[in-house]
Amino acid sequence: MAEAGAHLTSGAVREQPSIFELLAQESLMEAVKPALRHAVKVLAESNPRRFGFLWRGFDEFYLLLDVLLQRHFLSRWSASFSENFYGLKRVSAGRGLPVGPRARRRSLLLLCLVPYLRAKLEAVFARQREEEDFSIRLAQSRTQRLYRAAVAAYPYVNSAWRAWIFCQQLLFVFGAVRAHNPLLWLARVRLARLSRRDIREMELKKWPPTAGQRRAWWLTSQAARGVAVSLSTSLSLGVFFLQFLEWWYSSDNRAVVKSLTSLPAPPPPLHLGEEGRRDAAADVSRCPLCRRLRVNAAVLSTSGFVFCYRCIYLYVKANRRCPLTGYPTELQHLIKIYSPDT
């Protein structure tokens, strides 16, 4: 934890944190989700049957972990994980008193639910943009038309939200407001630095009363710190290595890899079963989903199978996997095939 930083070495400790500390603690949590998403993606691609559900429900899985983590830190230290890491705490917006249970519940709701809803809206907006780009017009009821109108208004709402955040931060820099983020203002709290008294109280809570228990606790904490540092270093190196492998075998380098290896085309996946492979190979001009002649053919880059574009688009949009192999698949993995006759 960074509460033992340089700002505590001086005689006078300024309660109000700087804008740089506040932005740094926000960027810490923003970097956690992409790293975890990449790890889950690698697991799902290595074993779709066992870990595919984690990739399909990643947003809900991350929401559960985020709620547990933030609830623990809010109930124990009156701060989120990243705020506690940078030596900050949440106090009431008015007199700077410690936050109560209601303020903690509001903080937990805004910390976890708002990013989850925003991620869902961005995913829905991206799917709608894909449908418009490829001129896919599905049958729509009145409710669906209102839904599409609400999604179409999302970019303007998002722009207004970002403008509000920028104005709030600008006012915070000039000292006009005490909270730098609208979410803090909605939770009726603000951030302040941990004082020496707060740190002493936290140390008293952590250390057991007797000398033997304190020594055992110190040894345990040192061992846990060493394990945490080792895990952090190995995770960083592992993510870098996995990203390097993903880049090496990406489409941009596929021609280079193919010229180096010159391997033949692999056989169909073994877990499809004899009946599935026989049906798929019975007529290469038919779509494996609708069993009819393919219309507006498209191939999945994750598995290599060819379908009707409408069939595979609707299936991937709903299930986020290949219908034949079970490999994790997104809409950007669809590649349209243009024949010379068209």
C-alpha cells in the first residue's frame, strides 16, 4: 500500500490529494480488466468445453469478482482497492467525517454497477453497428425499434458523460469542487489522504496483541508479500509472452509462419464425432446450420467452417462460439466470401 509514501514524511500532511494521484488510482483498476480478459481468452481457446463459459460470461464473472473485492476494501478501509493502494480514503462530502454504511452501499453500487452497464452498452452498440455495416435488417417490433433508438442515442449520452467528467476534473484542479469524479459526487463522498492516525489504527487492527502472535503474523505477512510479488512478476511476464504468441500467429504474420513451417491443412476437430463430420462434409455447398444451399457465404476465422452469413451472424451474436468446434468467437471473426459470379 502506498500510504507510506513521500507525502507522509513532511511535517504537514495535506488532506486533499492531487489530481495526479486521483487519475493514477483510476488507471490502476482500468488496467486489471483487460489483463484478466486476456487470461480468460487464452484459457477458453485452449479448452473451449471447460473454460468457454468463462469467456461467454466474462462481464458477469468480472462483476462478481469486483463486487467481492470492493466490498471487502470498503467495509474494512472505507476505500476501493485502488484508492487504498494509493493511500486514500472516502469521507463524507460535507464535513469530511468517516463514511457510514449507507455511503458504503452507494459507493459499492456506483463502483461496480456503472462500469458493468457501460461495458454492456458498448457491446450492444458495437453489435448494432455491425448489423448496419452489413445491412442486416431483422424483423422488428415496436419494443425493438425503441431499443435500437436508445442504443443509437448511447454515443451522445457517452459523450455528455465524458464532458461532465472533464468539467468536474477541471473544477477540482481550480478548487471549485471537492470531488473530481461525478460518481463520487453521486455517492456524496470525496477522497482524502490517509492520516498518521488512520495508519496507526489500521496497524493496530492488523497486528495481534501478544508478542508471539505478532511475530507469527509478521512472518506470515512477509511470506505473503513475497508470494504476491512473485505472482505479480510472473503474471506480467506471462501476459507479455501470451500476447507475443498471439501476435506471432496473427493474420499479419500468418504468411511468414506458413512459409517457415509449410505444414499441411489439419484434419477436422476430433471432438465433432463421426456423424457431425460426415454431415458437414456431405455437401460443401450447404450451410451446416440451416442445411440449405449457402447464401452470402461467410467463414469463421477461428475454425475455418463456412456458413450463410445471416445464420452464423445470429448464432455467434447469441452464443459467442463456433457452432461446430465450440471455439470462442466474436463477430469480428466473420469473413465474407465473394465468389467470381457475384
